[in-house]
Amino acid sequence: MLVPAAVVLLLIGMVIGSAGKSAGGKKTAAAPAPTVTITAPAPAASEAEPAPTVTVTRTATAKAEAKTADDSDTAPSGKAVFKVWGSAPSGVEITYGSDGTNLQGKGLPMEKTLTVDADAFYYQVTAQLMGGGNVQCSVTIDGKTKKGRAQGGYNICSAQLNSDFSGGFS
């Protein structure tokens, strides 16, 4: 009786823990709330005694960050949009295109647009960190988006949309 109850509790914990990760890969992170300290002398009761110091601490709440252009999932009709954004202090090597192209991108943030070739099997973007950082990448065609993320070391962010052989990509 005790073992099945423990298994049920474990499964509930896993479901709750993974619920925060299933928001389509989008994460909203509020900046840490700043702490403000104000120090002012208290009114003196008499001139003979030193005045005590009063410290008042207020915590301000940070506003949620607005959605950036890097998070949008739109592309003009018949176009493939490739994006890479984030931080790569040691540099990043970016490659994008279809199965028939291998183009190089530069700098962060990067956004490139190509005309979709109906004969292409896939469109992809990769961004390899050169020693550290945190980057995200996406490829969007006709409202469909695939995203990837890489963090630290020489890790690679990769996103790819494949042809569904009926003229669309998924």
C-alpha cells in the first residue's frame, strides 16, 4: 500500500515539474527585484543623546519584459526567416539555408530571409558557440516555426523545418 502511494506522488511531482517547460519553449524571466536601502537619522529626542539610525528597505517588483522581435513567429508568404539571438562573448559561427545552400551569418542578433524553393527538402539554421554564451535560433516558414537553444562551451543551437512533400513545411 505504501509503495503505490509513493509512485503516485512521484508521478504527480513529475507532471507538475514538467508543466512549466511545456510552454512552447518560451520562457519569461523577470529580472531580479532590486533592493533599495534608505538610511536617515531619526528625530533626536534631545541634543545630549546621539540619534539612532533607521533603515527602511523597500522591494520593487520588476515589470514583465515585452515580447521582442526575436520571439515573433511570422514570415512573409513564400519566405523562410532565419533568426539567431542571445549572447556569445567568445563568438558564434552561424550557418543557414536549405538542403541546397550553406550560407554564413554574422553577428548577434542575426535575421536573414530567403525565398522558399518548392524543391527543397528542409530549411535549417545552426549557431555554434565558440567557448561560451547562451543563444537561441529559429526558422519560420508560412507561420510554422522550429526553435533551438544552446548554452555554454562549444554547444550548437539548431532549428530545422522539413518539407511535408505537399508543398508545405513542418
